[in-house]
Amino acid sequence: MSVQTEPRASREIGNARKRKEDRRLITGRTRWTDNLVLPGMLHLAMVRSPFAHAKILSVDVEQAKAAPGVVQVITGADVADVQGALPCAWPITADQKAPDHPAIAVDRVAFSGEVVAVVVAASAAQARDAAELVDVDYEQLPAALDLKKARADEALAHPDLGTNTSAVWQFDSAQAGTGGDVDELIAAARVDGVVVEREFRNQRLIPSFMEPRSTVVDPTGEQFVMWSSTQVPHILRLMLATTLGVSESKVRVIAPDVGGGFGGKLQVTPEEVITFLAARRTGRPCKYTETRSESLLAAHHGRDQWQKLTLAADKDGTVRALKVDITADMGAYLGLVTAGTPILGAFMYNSIYTFDAYQFTCTNVFTNKTWTDAYRGAGRPEATFAIERMMDELAVELGREPMELRQQNWIRHEQFPFTSVCGLEYDSGNYEAATARAMELFDYDGLRREQTERRERGDSVQLGIGISTFTEMCGIAPSRMLGELNYGAGGWEHADVRMLATGKVEVVTGSSAHGQGHETAWSQLVADKLGVAFEDVEVLHGDTQIAPKGLDTYGSRSLVVGGQAVVRAADKVIEKAKPIAAHLLEAAADDLEFTDGRFAVRGAGEGGKSVSMGEVALATFAAHDLPEGIEPSLDSAATFDPVNFSFPHGTHLCAVEVDTETGQVSMRRYVCVDDVGTIVNPLIVEGQIHGGLAQGIAQALWEEAVFDDQGTLVSGSFVDYTLPTAADTISFVTDNTVTPATTNDIGAKGVGEAGCIASTPAVVNSVIDAVRHLGVNDIQMPCTPQRVWTAIRTAGRTTADPTTPESTSHFDPDQPNQDPPGPGDHTGVDDQKGTGA
Amino acid sequence: MIPASFDYVAPATLDEALAALQRHGDGAKIIAGGQSLLPILRMRLNAPEILVDLGKVSELRGVFDDGPGLVIGAMTRYDELLSDPLAGAHAKLLVDAVATVADPQIRHRGTVGGALAHADPAGDVGAPALALDAQFVVVGPRGQRVVDGADFFVDHFTTAVGDDEILAAIRIPKHTGWGTRYEKFVRVVHQWSIVGVAAAVRVEGDTIAEAKIGLTNMGSTPVRARSAEQALAGVPIEEGAVAAAVASVAEGTNPPSDLQGDADYRRHLAQVLTRRAVLAAAGA
Ligand SMILES: Cc1cc2nc3c(=O)[nH]c(=O)nc-3n(C[C@H](O)[C@H](O)[C@H](O)COP(=O)(O)OP(=O)(O)OC[C@H]3O[C@@H](n4cnc5c(N)ncnc54)[C@H](O)[C@@H]3O)c2cc1C
């Protein structure tokens, strides 16, 4: 269904093309980094710290050096002077504190899994065998592990910093002049409104991309060539140059087909730097491919926050103020965008609602754990989770229907463009339309009836319904805004469109796909623009020598920013072709129109003379007879810097059944209607939504990175890190409404993260809704059977969330609370041991 | 991950396999389907000098009728068992449980004997075997011996099979016509049991004449729930009565506490799942 259906002449945009790239991917015929074999190539194996925090007293490499096939063993001390420090591209405050981040630890390790030595050998097996022989003598140091205790500086993750707090970042609507004063409005609501205060745990996740990370470096040519399974070949090239002091022009980075990233490959990794160093030291090509265990342990993690929220509303349910206080776990180091990741959510807690005042404060804290960084949604899933949980809590507080309460507070479609309390301009949207469609597909009323019946029957299986009406900011990002946020780069994207003599087209894009299907979608864009066949468009990317300019793929930016650059470049091709076509047609350029791939004199009708883009391309190539002063090329480039973010939105509805005897949650129905603007390829959109839903639902129900009290990752394999498969999810019902974005010509808003951002609160809300009548008002994610069961069992015995012993649901003890106090004692902490503790 | 290097032999007969074990002593390790052993080697939790592959020893493979019972060769693969008519008719409980193991690829390689010899308390094969009164046929340099279930499982990953011995087969008395159910509780489908309950029930009219129950992951070995079995004998097939009879099924068990659930929760689950398994097995 479309809210605004635009008349479209296009044949490709909106066409559910099967992806060009799938044949080679699903038949395994493609070339992943690990498949590369170069002459004389050496292999790396890492020696990693088993301790979360320790001094390195000595590293004895003698035995390893003598092992068969070993060429070199490299320690941190060996490269201390040349390895530089891994980059943090986003220092969020001027006084941000951060430790140096060495690729190989030199005298201290700060998390379990950190590299302390590297074996370079003739085969991967020999490297692994020899790595076992490296003898490291450690002296353990007290480790900062628990996030809240770390914030209180109980133990220091980096003693030299003197504190675990890296930075405190704040946005305040009164200060920014974009809204009122939160504290005033909250104080007023305490008198004659309603105040809801909650604290949530947004647990640590592991991106778990399908292809483990792999890097090959060839130092034998004039340039260093690095193949890496990365999302960001361009950023990687720049950062390698600045980190290692190599001339940028001497580095070429290639991202061949990459098997997923989800933000987990938006990084400049120690392993990439180490492989580069090893190749430079040995003068031979070197390869490093991580094992799955290493990937889970040492590739960056995501999320990991405590979130305290205070929401003030009028008695009639009108929301007034929102105050957010985040404690974000950085882990041991600041990676590329570690520090900024929670800030990406800063402007999204207010979401689609019309708050008068808003304040967001984030405290970034170091711990001795794997460092965190971008993971699908990066900051925005955390925001969406918190606000959508709060809206449900407010509804309960007021005895209101949760969807109806949201509707009362969201931006109405006629209010667009709408400037949010954070000062962002939401260009377009229609929350009413998406919601109406979702409610219809879901049979909301029918399920509510069944819920009532089950409650009345006292059925051991209870039904719950969860809502998430969300928006996100995508299309990262206007360079000016990134500058204001102190991010280390711009947010533009580049494209070239090259017309070949035969009329075929090469599109060079700076977006670096790693599973999204850019080759297909970009072909569709250009086929429509230039009126050429879909099959005649070739999309080239992922190699800094082929696509020298670009800022890569993350933040749902590719189509919105990179696709727009492609469209602009194609427009320039048409502009360049026009005078040549006019010359060929013996007409004035101004009289020509270009439709369906042909130039013709406007108004000449059916029989009029025309010339195709292909004919113009051939004539340009021959250059025998071009107008005076025209260069013989149609090739065009465009670098597009967006003027604004884009704001996809949608309504997600989830129904779950909760077995109250075991706490087991099973999904019953999932409906989502997303508005991602104009859809270029419905199949790709649906695929992105499906994958995103699986990941978002996984946060709600299944996944959690758990460390023990020694700082060892316990969920270190897929046996314990319970990543779901298709067998664990249900068939989703997905649909779209379309309100085109107004900030790019395509009208697209971005879809890569939507499913992941929206789904988590819908699921958690549904689980809680199923057992709310039993006295449960929160369950910590993931909602494991044990946590759900424990919540049911202890409900009513204590007012604090029974499964979140460290969280407080009311954190202003001397202020009147709006929640009815629970009947039981406040010390009832029996059976509160969460499975993940 | 890459295991430490090892030698490999694939004998064609049981005698040759035993001889290989003798020859290499401690350094030798049997490999059956490799579905537990290979991950262990790859994570370098063990580094045997030589693997003795039983894959070519055809006498260890297949399901046979020996009159009152079935003989299931140790090297019978899961997927072979799943489609075996004898097993389906007389040892359905084992088939039910094996159907829940991992995924089709793993069931194509994993073997009944490998699973039992591996003796992972979270594995799904031990409890139904124990419940069905399986006897374990062990051969070694001193000949063949037959071990009862109670004596076979010794501890986590430890059985009565000696280093120089091979589990050749299990013998299961026929449970023809018994109702069966394996209740496996997991968070995601490809997981080992958080708790599993294997129940076989012989029904007479409206009552449970006889019940046999094995518990997965409720201790360091599979556990036989004898007291619940006794309490169930003669009980009407009715939810309340069955619930009462199995109320103390977890008493005295010593389940683990780990990421998937702590011991008390597992005891609670065992009780709920036993009630459900028994009722389902009884056709309720
Ligand atoms: C991803 C994954 C998921 C799994 N999920 C489950 C699950 O849900 N439930 C479940 O029950 N299991 C599960 N398993 C384990 C699976 O059932 C294994 O196949 C089984 O435990 C071992 O059987 P195998 O034939 O592969 O034995 P191997 O791995 O070859 O051997 C296992 C051990 O037994 C010894 N051994 C093997 N055969 C003999 C013999 N005849 N005599 C003496 N010793 C012997 C070996 O030396 C070794 O120590 C899973 C495995 C994987 C990889």
C-alpha cells in the first residue's frame, strides 16, 4: 500500500529484481578474502591474553621461533615504535580521556583476548602450533568489569587515566534553544501530572557476521595491497596511512565480497594493522583469518548500556519532558566510533513524540572487556528500546490503551516537516497510515480479545501484545552536522558513471557493499535514469584503486547518500550528452527532451527523429564529429553531501505466547509496516527488514555477551551465545507505506537498520504484556525462560524488577512516585539470580 | 581452528581397532562421527597422537532383532536410527530423542555409540537409553562384557569404557506398544538440552500401568527417575494425578547452574516437563 502513490514512468525502480550478486554468493563461487592465495604467502596466528587486566612481565618467544615453519614471532615490544595507535575517529568531547590503543599490547593487557604476540609461519597450522609455545608471564591487575562499579571507579580499567569515565556528553533542549527545561517540567508533573521513572539494561551483544574477519597484505609491489573483509575500505586506507605513517598513495585497500558486517566490520582492527606490519617486516604476503572463537572474543561488541529515564506527562497522557541518563560501556579501548555510538541515539529518545523538553546525558565508561562500537542501529536501537518501553509504562500508569496513548502524542502527518525537540527536521512521514495498516494486518482487536479470554481462563499459556512505533535517523550524514559533533570525517558519498563505447554503463560507487545488494539497486537506478537495460549496468566498488573516493557503507546511508550521488552523476551524463545529441539531430539542445533512453525534439511526436544514449556514447567515443569545444567524454562524477538525515519510521506489532510454567516465550505473530520512503527494490527491502527483525528479536529473547567475574567471555561460542536461526523465528508479515523523503531525488530513507531498531521493544513489550496482570513490570533482556519464570514467581513480592537486581525502577526516593508501591517487602532478593549474571 | 597434528588409522575390523588401541595406549583416541571429538580437537582441549576411526568397521553398524530385544551397533548413525523400522517399533523413545539432536548435517554423521561414549550430561541419547533399560556391550583385550546403564555412566564425560576398550553396541529390551515422549527444553533449536525428559509409558485402559523416565542434564550423568516411575504405576491418566506423582522427580538431583539456567530452575523444569512428557506418552 502507498500513502502517496507517485506516477512513475520508471520500469526499474520498484521492480523486485533478484540480486545480481546472489548467484556467485550462494553457489560459493565468489572470492572471500580467506580464499586468496598469493605466491610465498605467510600465515599469522595470534597469541591472546587470557586475562582481563594484567601487566606483561615477559614474553618468551624462543621455543616458538624454533618451531617448524616459523618465520618471525612479533611481540608488542618489537613494534612499539612503529605500530602507532589504533584510531578513534570520534572524540565526543574536548576533554575526552582515552588510553593509547596499540595493535599488539606492549606492557599491559586491558581485556581478555587482546593480542600480545603474533606468530608468522609458512602455514596456518604451523603458526597455530607455534603460538601455543609462546610463553607470556603476566601479573594480574584488578579488573573493572561491572559497568556500574566501573563508573564508580571501584577498580580502574586504565590506572594511568585516574578514572574510568572517558567522557560525559550532554544535550539539553533548553540550552540548545530547541525546547524547554526538563527539570522544570518534571517538577511540575510531580505536582499535577504523572512522572514515570525506569532504569533499563541494554545488554552487550556480539555482531556475529557470517564471514569471520580476514586480511591479506601484499607488500611486494609499489603499493601495499590489503584485502580485508571490511565495510570501510576507504576509511581503512586513510587510517592505515595515518596510523602507520605510510603515504596514503602507497596503500591500496580491497574489500572483495564481504560476508556481512552489521557494523562489526566498521572498524580499523588490530589484526589489520598487525597483518600489515608482518607483511612489511617479512617482505612477503601475509594472511590472517580469525577463528569464530576469536571473532566472538575480539571483534568489537555492541550496545551495553544502563539507561535511566524520567518521563513527565500530563494526567491526560500528553507527554511533556524526557530526561535520559545513559551509562555506556566502552570496553577497554575506543575504536573507530566507540565513543560516538551511544551519541548516535542522543537525538532519538524523543522519537516520534512531541516532547516540550528533553535532556540526554551520556557517561562513557571504560571496563576491562572487549571494546564496543557500532552494531546495526548503533545508538538508535538503544534509544528506541528505552522510549518504547517507557510509553508502555506510561500507558499502564494511566490505565490507557498503549497504541492510543502513542497516537495522542506522535507528530501528525500534516505537521511535517517537523522540527523535533532536538532541533532535527523530520522531513516526511505518516505514522497514522503505517499504524492503521499494521493494526489491520495484525488483527489487533482479535488478539486483544484472545488475550482477555486467556487471562480470564487463567490459561497457563498467556498472550502478550507489544508495540513499537519508531523512527530513526539515517543517511549518515550531513558533513556539517558531523563536524558539529566533532566526528573525524565528512558524510558525503561519491559516484562516477562511465558511458562505454558500446552503450554499456559502468557505475563506480564509494559505497562498499557487504551483502546489501548495491550492485542490483544501483543498476536499477541507472537503468531508469539513462534508459539502458538493467543487465547493461555494471557496478564497481570496494577497491580504492577502482573506486578511489568514498566513505563506505554503514548507518543506512548507501542508497540515501551513495545512491543519490549515482543519480546525480547520471544526471550529469545526460547533461553532457545533450549538446552532442542535439548536434547529431541538428536541433537546438534546449529543444531536446530525454525520455526512455532517447533524445528527441520536444513535441516532435512519434515519427520525429531521435537518438539513443548508446548512439550518443558511440559518437562521443569516435569523436569524429562533435560540436565545437565539447570534450569527447560523457563520463561524469558526483560527490553528494546530504543536507539532512532521513527519517524512516514504522509500526511493529508482536504477539507472543508465554508459558507461565516454564517462562518459555514463543512468537505467535509479527507484523511490521515500515515507511522507508520510495522503494527501489522491494525484494531487497524485505530482505533487509527480515534480517533486521531477526537481530532485533534476538536482542529481546536470545543474545547476550556474558563475562564471568574474572572478565572471561563465557558466551564465547555459538553454544552459549545463542544466536537464533531461521528455525527459531516465525514468518514475518511485512508491508510498507511510502512517504518519499524530500532530501534526496530518489525519495528513499534507508532500510538497513530499521528492522533491528524497531523490533526489540515490540518483543519485550509483548512479553511483559503477557504477564503484566501477574504483577510483572520489567524483565531484563534477553528475556530468557528463567528470567521470565523468575519474574512471574517473584512478582508482587517486591517492587524492584526481580530480574534486574541492580536496577532501580524508582530512583527519586524522596519524591512522590506515581507507581503504586508493591505490597511486598523491598528486600526480597531471593531467586533473583539472572541467568546471565 | 586447527587441531594439533595427529596420526590416523581406519581399521576394517573390530579386532584391528582393538589392536590399534593396544598399540598406541594412552595416545590413541577413537573417532566415530567426530561431532563431539573434532570440536574438542579444534579448540585444542585434547591432542591425541593418533585417531582410530571406526567408520570402516561395518560389524558395529546397524539395528538387529535378537528376540526379546534390539541390538543397536555403536556406529549406527542418528539418521539411520531415525528411519529404522525396528527402532521405530520397539525403541521409539530413543528415536524420539535422537530426532531432537542438533541438525540434519550433524545427525548424518553423529553415532549412537559416539554419543553414549562421549557421555555429555546435556546429550540427548543417554536418558532414553537409560530409561529403556539399555545394556552396554563393551569389548576389549579381555573380551566382551555387558554393563548396565547404572554402571555405564560414571561422571561428566566419563563411562565404564576403558581406554583400551570399545563400546560395540547397546541392547535394548523391546518396548513394543509403549507410548513415548522426549521433552527437550531449549532456548534456540540447535541447542543441547537445558533439561530433557524421556518418558515411556505402558497404558492399561485409563491408567498408567508402568512408566520409565530418564532425565537429561539433571546431574553429572543421565538420571533414571525411579521414584517417580514407582509413583506413576497405577495412576489414572489425568493431569492432577500425574502431576502429584511426579512432583518430587527432581529431588536429589544435582543439575548444573550455567548461562542457560540455574539448578533450582532446572529442578522446576524437570518437574513440569516430566508431567508433560508422561501425559503425552500416555496419549492424554
Ligand atoms: C553443533 C552441534 C550440535 C549438537 N547438538 C547436540 C544436541 O542437541 N544433542 C546431543 O545429544 N548432541 C548434540 N551434539 C553432539 C552429537 O550428538 C555428537 O555426534 C555425539 O555427541 C558424538 O557422537 P559421534 O559419533 O560424533 O562421536 P565422536 O565425536 O566421534 O566421539 C565422541 C567421543 O566418544 C568416543 N567414542 C566414539 N565412539 C566410541 C566407541 N564406539 N567406543 C568408545 N568410545 C567411543 C570418542 O573417542 C570421543 O571421545 C551436537 C554436536 C554439534 C557439533
